[in-house]
Amino acid sequence: MALADALTLFEGEDLLEPAGHPERFTTRWRLVGAGLSNVWRYGDLHLDAPSGRLLLRGPNGTGKTTALEALWPYLLDLNPHRLAAGKARPTSLALLMREGAGGARRRCGYLWLTLAAPGGEGEYSHGVRLLYSESGSPAVRVTPFTVPGVPLRDVPLYGSGRGFLPAERFTDTITGAGGTVFTDEAAYVAHLATRIWAAGERELSELANRIRAVRNPTLLGDVSPRAAADALREALPGVSDDVVSATAEALAESEATRGAFQRDRDAAAALDRFAEAWAGHVVEVVTAAHTAARKAVDNAGTASKAQARVDRDLRTARETHDTASAESEKLQRRARDLDATIRALEESEPYQAAGRLTDLADRVEAEKNTASIALLAFREAVEASGDRAAALRDTATDLSSDLEDLCARAGGIDIRARPDHPPLAWRARPRAAYLVGDVSIDPGPGTAVDVDSQDVDDLVASWNARAAHHRARAGEALLALTDRRETNDAEREARDAAAAAREARLRAEEEQRRLAREANAARTAVRHLIEAVDAWYADHSELAPIVDVAHRDAHPEATDDERGAWRRPDLGTLAEDEPAQAIPEIERIEGLVRTVGESAAAVLRHRHRAARDDGTRLRAERDQVRADAQTLRDGKLLPIPRPDWAGAVAESTAFADAVEWHPTATDPTVRALV
């Protein structure tokens, strides 16, 4: 545009309105903004583009080319191999995230495009989350997403202290705002192509490549000049239908011609809108139905695996229960035998003698306690007289020790053999200490020693008598102890057997309860699966007529099951069946739904392509009719029709061929018709 022509845009009080129809900004998706956050050397950058165009200005090295030629076209096809902005400028996601990271080993950034929906339905952002890890493989993990509104402004992308969100929290944030986090790049590209451009993934990839070619013609350096020119011509927009229509109207000479052109234009526009709307709606609905069916298949597979796992656990529990029952019966029989043996032992004379021996042992223990009390009293008495017996202890230590040893041994054998008072009383000073076991008692100095020989003789006689008595009972005690040891072994085996039986019974009861829980869980899972299938049929009931008609058109010989696959069956009886019976029936229904759905989707896609081809053919015919009309208005004649097999020829030659008589045409009537 010349400078004078550009200045004419600003003449008058108001600016001239832009050329074209303003409706193009409200009846289709349009770009209204773009943004980067923590990518390359950028911090948070948001660019508004209400006109649908982005213009970046700034010094060299500020990232204009990187953003326009690499980052934002990348959001159309998520092809990391096409990031290079030129042959001499290699670019990758790892380089973009590493540069500007300040030496950090981990970094999280975002890229997005913001598009306005048709009819004022709001703004939606489509972008990716880039998680960089220096030691990761790959170094950058890409997570595509779409969310209503503008990131950072309407949806927070960072945590406190600008820390990056974990994957689970990022997903919860996006879904909580009404958005979607895609599982892989292919799902994101398919969603973008279907919803925004109403096209296929291949067309969207070609669009991204053309944008790169327009922004960076050096990408065509490896092709021939003619191929480069053709590629650039395909990438650049052609003359719009509005310009062609305006030119035709300016050249039209009659109201009738303009009316015909207007009707053709309206019909073509209506066909285009109908084809685009219908194709987009059908693709979106069938995609959603296919996704739901695939989810139902996954749920059915999960339920089948759970049911197989429950069956394995059930078989294991039954085997364990049978083994435990057999062991329990064996232990019960052995316990009954042991009970009979124990009763026989309890009624025997040795067992009763062992009871009497136990009584004697208790009596000995009581007498030992009495001796301990007496020793304590004696110790207190000796300590009271310690000052008086100090000198006597030095001269009578050996004798006192011998006497105490004898008394201790006698008392250890029979507590009644221990004398009530020492047989020797000291009157010498200093006195030796009394040793009673491990206890040393200091009697003190000035102790007088009195010895009564009669008492000593009586003590010796009593010891001899008690020794004879104990020797007589030693044989009986030995026999009783032997019998008691045998009885103890039997009692211990009986206790061990009873404990093992109780443990086996508890394990059997626990396995039975576990079996009941697993069976109930399997039935609950099947009921939930049936409810999900019913809900899916209810949610997609409006698709049943469309799918049935499409499938019948493709397969007239379809069976009754296939014809009614998308109509809700009666699944009430399956809820009462066992899981092993219900799962195969649900899998059969799923297979029919999948087969019929795929067949119907193929038919609908074929119809969409046919409608699109018809629209293209009608537009070509319209253009040809307009060209013929213009030729006639210019006073020219249309080319003489020729069959396709004859090929093109000069008009003069064709005319000559038409008026030249054939030598065999001798009939005057035929010659007059030429």
C-alpha cells in the first residue's frame, strides 16, 4: 500500500471500517491472546490480541523469533522436532527450559494460546505444562491441557512462594476450573482439531507447518524454487469469497444476475455451515461415545481381573479351610485321647502322691520363710549386743564359722533341724562376726560365751533322727518326682494340641469371613458395572437411532443383536446372577456396542467426506457458471462443447469442423441442418 493510500484511511473524523464482514469475529473461533510463563528467559508474559493478530517488536535477542516461529506454532501439533526457528538456530524444549533457569536442576513453565468461542461463549486457553529435570529422561515432560479463562489471571499455576505444583495438584486445579488435562499429545491434538478447526489431525499438522513456512521461508531452502513457491502459495490465504462476490456484484449488469449470484452464495454458505456444524457435532458426539465405551471396556476388564483374583482367593481359602478342618478333626481326636489319659493319671495313686508331695514342698517353703524371719530377729539381737562382743569375735572366728556352717547345712536340709539359738555363746572380747549364709553380723565386744553340752547332745541326736527319717522318705520322693515328670510331659502335649486346635479354628473362621467379604465385593462391583452400563445407555439414547440407521446402511444383513446393540437392554436379571455369569454377558454387549459404533462412525465419516466433496464441487460449478455469465456479458461466446475424449482445440478449428460437410453427407436435409 502506498503512503498516500495509507493516509486516506485517516481522513475525516472517524477511521474507515475494516474491509470484510464483521461477523467473522463472532461466528467462529478466534485468537485473543497468548502467553508464556517461566520459559526460556521469560518470566510471566501475557499478550492480548483482540484483533486476532500478534505483533512482537523489540531489539535483537529478546525472543521475538523464538516465540512466533517456534513456541506458539508448537501448540498446534506438539511436534518438538519442528521447534527450530532456522537452519542455523537449533532449538529444543530442553534448551529453552535450561536457558534462563539460573543453574536450577528443575524448572516448571507453561505455554498457552487463548481463543474466544463463537457466539460470546467465553474464552478458552489451550496450552502445555513443561516440567524440566536435568537428570530426567526425557529432560522435559509435556502435559497438555485446556481450561476456561486465561492462565495466571483466572487459573493459578503455581503454589506458595511460586513453587511448581505437583502433577496431582495441577490436575485437580485444572479440572476444578472446568478444564481437562490430556493423557498424551495425540489426545490434545485430536481435541484441538475437532473442536476448534472441525478438521482432522493431519489438516491441523499441515496448518502448523504452513504457519512455520510463512514465518520462516528458510525452512523451504532444501526444496526446488517451484516447490517452494507452491508451498508458500498454499500457506498464504487465497482471495476470500467476499472479495470475489463483491467483484462479481460490481461487474453485474442486471438485477436478475445479482439475484442469481446471491442465491448461489447463500446456498453455498448454508451448505458449508451445515456440513461444518454437522461434521463437528457428529465427530464430537461419536468421539465422546467412543471414549465412554472404551472406559466401560476398561471397567469391565478391571472387574474381570478383580473377579479372577477373588476366584483364586476363594479356591485358596477353600483349600485352607479343608486342610484346617482335617487338622482340626485330627487334633480333636488326639485331644479326646489326651483327656482320657489325663483323667486316668489323675485317678492314679502316683498322681495323688505327687499332690501330697506338692503339699510338703509348700510346707518346706513356709518353714523357710519362718527361718528367714527368725534370722532377721537374730540379726537385730546380735546387732544390739555388738558393742559387747567385739573382743570375743577376734578369738572365736573359726569355731563360730564351723558351727554356723553345720547349722546352715542342717537348716537347708530340714528347717526344723536348725536350733532356736546358737549352741555356743561368746564371752571373750573382741568377738568374731556371725556368718549366716551371705549375711555377716557383728555381735560387738564384751560378749560372754556359754556352752550347754546337753543342748548340743540333744541337737546332734535330733539331727541324726531327722537324717534317718529323710533317708527313709528319699526313695518315695524320687518315685513321686519321676511320675510327676511323666505327667507334666503329657499335660504339656495336651496344652500344645489344644492351642494348635484353637489357632486352626480361628484361621478357618477368618478365611471364611474373608471369602464372604470378597464375594460381596465382587457382587457389588458387578452391580456398579451394570449401573454404569445403564447410565451410559441413558446418556447416549439420542444416538441410538443415528447409529442403527448408519449400521443398517453399511450392513443390511446385520443380526437382531447388532441392530439393537445401542438400545438399552434389560440388565435387571444380571444383577442377581453370580459375577462369573454376569461378566460374559456384559462383555458380549460391550463387543456389540463397539462393533456397531465403529461401523456407524465409519459410515458417518464417509458421509461427511461426501458432503464436503459435494460442497467443493458445487462451489467449482458456481465459479464456472459465474465465469460463463461474465463471458456472455462481455459479448463473447462460450466455447463450443466437445466430448472429453476429443481434448481441447482452438475455437476456430472447432467451428470449421462444425460447418464443414462430410463427404458422405449427401442428403440436402442433413446439410441444411449444419
